[in-house]
Amino acid sequence: MTTDADRRRSRASAEPGKAVFDAALAVLRPLARLLVARGYKFGQAEELLKQAFVQAGSAELERSGLDRNVSQISITTGIHRKDVKRLIESPGDPSAHARSFAAEVFTRWVSDPKYRLRGKPRALPQRASAGGRSFESLARSVSTDVHPKTLLDELRRLGIVELDEQAGMVRLAVGSFVPAGDTAGMFALLGGNVGDHLQAAVSNVIGDRPPLLEQAVFADELSEESVRLAHDVARQTWRATLQALAPMLEERIADDRSAKRAADRRLRIGMYFYSAKQAAPTAEAASRARAARKPSKPSKPSKPSKPSKPSKPSKPSNSAKSAKSSRG
């Protein structure tokens, strides 16, 4: 026989599972949209998911202090042993985490006061004598291993900067580092930004570390004009945030280096904006919304009730009599 308590326990155990699958589906939809748009098939996506499961399973076993052998990973993830072995022996491409000097040049240009004028990035001479402010000095402040001309050519290829060859001046052409002409670069940004954002959200849900900053504001019933205004404000907010964070992080990197601290940590701080046409509410939801917005009518004052006649005192019960006698 199933009791109410059993049913409540069953619902409590089932609901988190459904919530996890609902959240996973919400995350997978845009990923599926990307892969379909680029011509990838389900079999290819399945292979990627297997690789992600093997990596996650291995990390979870390590966190739990268990052996990370092929059989244990197979049991943890549900992936066949031969696939686990194959995927372990074929690590991912390490170039996905390669350093981007072009992005670092852009970030320093928009955040370092030396390269800004009246709140905006300066136009810089390509070269300057006697160590003056120039694109070359900016590029060399980021790396002395890559020639400034190579970095300039890369930024021009990505559509990030414009070069006036006659005047010898270099100007930023965009307000954010989104290499529109570089599909691989755009996908690297997508994977890095969204991947770390999702890692922060998952860590907060799992609770395997102190809570990380992961906040958003949501609003609906807005006009297209209001959405555009909100987007403009969000862009301005991000520019101010970047200008505050980038110099501080540069100082901390230099301070850690001079103090010879173990500099083995990385971070990513970001901001995003998304808008879409809101889904039409169901009839039930629309009815609830109308009821919530409808002002309630003031209640009519009730008529005063007539005073009731005093009732005759009742005869004491046996218990009352015994109580009285006991007190006496």
C-alpha cells in the first residue's frame, strides 16, 4: 500500500530530476540551433556529448577521491568502455585555450588611461619616436614576442582597427572585440564566454564551492523602443565595468609577479544582453494575469447586527460542580 508520505517522497525525488532535464534542454536548444545552422548532424553532436561526459565523469571521480579508470568512468557516465578508452586516448585540441594577443591589445587600448582621450580610445600613430604614445608602444606593452606589425595586420584582418596609411594613424573600428571576419575566433569567444558562465551557474546549483556571482534581470511586456533603450544602457554599464576592472587586474598581475605568488588561477567576468518576442501565454496563465491586475472592488460595509438577548445562565454540569467542590 502506498501512503501519502510515500507519494510525497516520490514527488520530491522526481521533481528535481525533471527540473534538471528542463534546465538541460533549455541549454541544449541554442547549442542545437548553432550546430544545425552550421550543417552538423546529430551523430557529430553525440560524439561531442560523449567526450564532455567522459571529461565530467573523470573530474567527478577525482573530486570524490575515487579511481578514474576506464571501467569506473564507464559506470559513472553510462558510456561503453571502448568509447571511454578511445576518448581518453584522444584529448581535445589544446589550441582552444591559446592566448589571444590581439584581444589583449584591444582590451588595453580601451581601458588604459594612457591610450584614452575624453573617455574614448585615442587614435594612435602607427609609430612614434622617443618612446611616445603609439600603436607600436601599445603592442609591445602586451607582448615583445610578436612584432607590432603582425598584431596590426591581425587586428585589421578581424575588422577591429582601421589604418590610415597616408597619415600613419591607427583607429579602433569597433566598440567590442568580436572578430566578425574570423569565424574561428567568434566560436572561441562563444565557447569561452558561455562555457564559463554555465560553469558558474552549475557550480552554484551543485554547491561544490563558495557561491559565484551569477545574476541577471528579467523583464517582459516591453516595446521594441524600450528594449533598444535597455540595450544602450547595458552597453554603457559594461564599458564602465571594463574600464574599472581591466586596470585593477593589470595591477594585480604585476603585483603577483613581483611578490612571486603562485599565479595559477584564471577568471572571466562578463555581461550579456538578450531579447526576443515573448511567448503567447496560455489561456490559464492569461486568466491569472488578468485577475492579478484587476483591482478588487471595495467591500460593502456590513449592517450592524442586532444585539442578542442575554442568555440565561445554564446549570453547572457535574464536572463543574465537582471542580467547585474540590476548590472549596
